Amino acid sequence: MLSIWWVWVVGGLALGVLEMLVPGFVFVGFATGAIITGGLVWLGVLGSSVPVLLVVFAISSLLVWIVLRKALGIRRGQIKRIDRDINDN
């Protein structure tokens, strides 16, 4: 079942919808990785070996997540750091 290209694309779209419902850039890397993997299967670049497909999915998901984290991630000054406790005298 994982060697069919449209299964990867539909899974990626489902993960994209899930990202819209649960925002936070958690599922967007997986969604994009699944769509990339489906595209590579459709183009014939990847065969039907499930372990190879899963490795390509994992690597592409990680790379997309890293790029999005750098581009849209936490900005300097966005995190409030508390150095003093209000209960200290």
C-alpha cells in the first residue's frame, strides 16, 4: 500500500488538515515529507521498497521541519526569561 504514490499524497494532505486544526508546526513537516515522497514515487525515482520509502519520508520531513523552524521559528526576544522570583526578599 505504501508503494502507491497517491496514498502518500492523501496522507500528506490529511496531515496538512490536522496541522490546521492543531497549529504549532508539528505536522507540517510530516505533511510536506509525505507529499515529497509521493511525488518521488509518482516520478519513478523511488521504487516500491518500503524501508527506502520510509527513510526518504523521514529525511525529507526532518529537512522541511528544520527549514521551517529556521524561517518561521522562535525569534529573539519572543521568549520571556524570568531571572527573579517575586517571592524572594
